[in-house]
Amino acid sequence: MNAPIVAVTRNVIMAAARSDRIKRTAEKMPVTRNVVHRFVPGESFDEVLDAGTGLLASGRMISIDHLGEDTTDESAAEATVQAYLRLIGLLGELEVSSLEHPLEVSLKLSALGRALPRHGEKIALENAHRIAVAAAQAGVWVTVDAEDHTTTDATLRIVRELRADFPDLGTVLQSYLHRTEDDCAELSGPGSRIRLCKGAYAEPADVAFQTKADVDDSYLRCLRILMEGSGYPMVASHDPAMIAAAETLSAAAGRRPEEWEHQMLYGIRNGEQLRLAQVGRQVRVYVPFGSQWYGYFMRRLAERPANLTFFLRALVSRG
């Protein structure tokens, strides 16, 4: 599929991700849920813990995301906090591997109330702080996810405040944004943890690179900054070129395998995840769960045409 067609396809999928009508239709289709299961192990705590336990047994680490975003109701934000507190309690009971930090949760600040009309940023900060306290007590890492570019400043303000109490709090930076090189340089100091990904939202050209080549070049520049910095880089990519570059740049920076990690999504390139773990690399798998899977699933389709082909084939074969 050539670049212009990929761009158009991606924009169509992202428009569908914002459509409540298409969402309602998709959620009612059993075939959709069957295909979604490849990327989202389930909606319940039991299902995600079962998936996580299997990943840990294979020598991989996990980062669990309770799906939800764009919350505009304070009670919904509180429900998300309670879900994370329960999840962290359950994670704390797991028998884990000998890896130093195998357990992590990922948070979206919009699910914690950042978009609430009054004092949203303050509420999200307080909610994230409550989760971070519980996670620290349970020995679970916390990383704050990135969302679309309009939220970046607010997200990083909250991250900076949280780091005063939780220096190992992680955050996500997206290489398709023009600003990310500067953010990497600022945030890659001692003790920091940065998950570098390419980006999964449809963004305008004035704030984000639009071609794969430009996004890739930015990723490599940002990755070099992180590897040469004094923090802990988390290389979130399934791209073989980026995986190879991470190996090269980490070696050039004199990093030991335990001083950085690869990260990949649940259900994508499972064989490569296992290969990297088997040769002694740290590999963390991002495992989402919950009933609000639609937006996450649509972004996975938009990222790679192969994912869309997989989904359409399943619809034809099962329909």
C-alpha cells in the first residue's frame, strides 16, 4: 500500500474512531470482539491477569492499561482510580520473575479527569498521585501515557509535579511531534524513565511530521538523546529498524541490558518479543484491558495497514 493511500486510510480509520455511531455498531458485533481479542485480552481483571501471568512466565515484563480516556464526569474518573487501585493490589500479589521491575501500570490522564470542565488538571494530578502512592507500596512502576498534542503541555506539567514525590515515574514522548527532541533533552535526566513511541493520533502538519521517513528520522534523533542521557530509555517500537538502532545506540552509549528496555504491544510481533527476551534483553509488553477498547483498537488499525487487513479478513471469514 503506497504512502498516499496509507495516509488516507489512516485518516478514515481515525475519523471512525471518533464516531459514536460506528462505535455502537462495532461493539454489538461478536466478530469485532473476537478480532479485538488479539490486541486486548479481555474486559475483566481475571482476563488481564491471566494474560499478564503468561507473559511474566515467558521472561517478559508487563505494563497494564485500564482502557478509558476523555472522561468528562468526575464519578467516572473516580471509578478509573478505583479500578487502578484494585489492579495494583492484585499485581502486588503475583509471584514475579527475578527481573527488577517486571510490573507496571500505564495511566491516561484524560481518564483520571484532566478534561473535566472545572479544575480538571488538578483533579487528574490528585488522582494520579493516589495511584502512584499505591503503586510504590506494591513495588509497581507507573508510566503516564501520551495522548493527542493538545494535551502534551498539561501532561508534562503533571508529570513534573508527580516526579517530585515519585522520581521513577515514567512518561511517554511521541517522535512524530516536532517538539519531542527538546522534550527528550529536558526529561532524560538522572532517574527518569521515558517511553519513546512514534505516535498514534492524527495530528496536523504544523505540530507533527507527516511522512513515515520524517517520523522515523525524528525517532532515531530522540532515541540517541535518550540513550546518551542519564535516564532509563523505554524503546516502544515494533519496527525492525528501530529495534536494531536501539541495540546499536545502547552499545555505543555503554549501556548494560538492564539499563533500558524494549516495549511492544500485546498481540503484535509476539515471536520477536520472545526472541529478544531469550537473548537477554528486557522486554515489556503493553497489555490493555477493559470495556472501553474501541478507541484503542481503532488506533491499532490506523497505525499499520497490516492490522486493518487482518481485521477485514476476519470479518469476511467469520461473517
